[in-house]
Amino acid sequence: MPDYLAHVTVPDVPDSDTRDGMRDALGALRDDAPPAFDVPRAVVFEVRGEATDLGSAVREARAHALEVLDELPHEVEVVPLG
């Protein structure tokens, strides 16, 4: 199964504690936010996964983000690895 990296962008993360909870819930490898912030900002989380093909990877990444983030606005971009 090929690996993929999903970039999950959440446009309005209010603070570091919320960011940390989102990162843990998504199982993200990392995010692009500074260690501490107190102004709402967009954060991109990197989530690694496996799928049989790119179409499946996109569906799985979007379903996972939707399940974890519930109704929070977000965007998902999937990049194949290797």
C-alpha cells in the first residue's frame, strides 16, 4: 500500500491548547503553528496514512478529518509519498 501525507488546514484555530488537541485527535505528525499563540490563525496539520491508490487516500483523509473535526471548517490536500 502506498503512503500518503494529508495536509489538513483549519482556518481559525483559537489557541495553542486547541491546536494541541486537534493535532492529537488527528494523529498528526506535526503542524505549522508556533509553539504558543494567542490570536486565531490558520494551522496546517500533517497526517500520514496508507491507501491502495490516490483516490482512496483522498477519501480516507477527508473522512478522517471530517470525523475528528466534526463541523469545523477545514480543507484536505493529499500528497502521495514515494
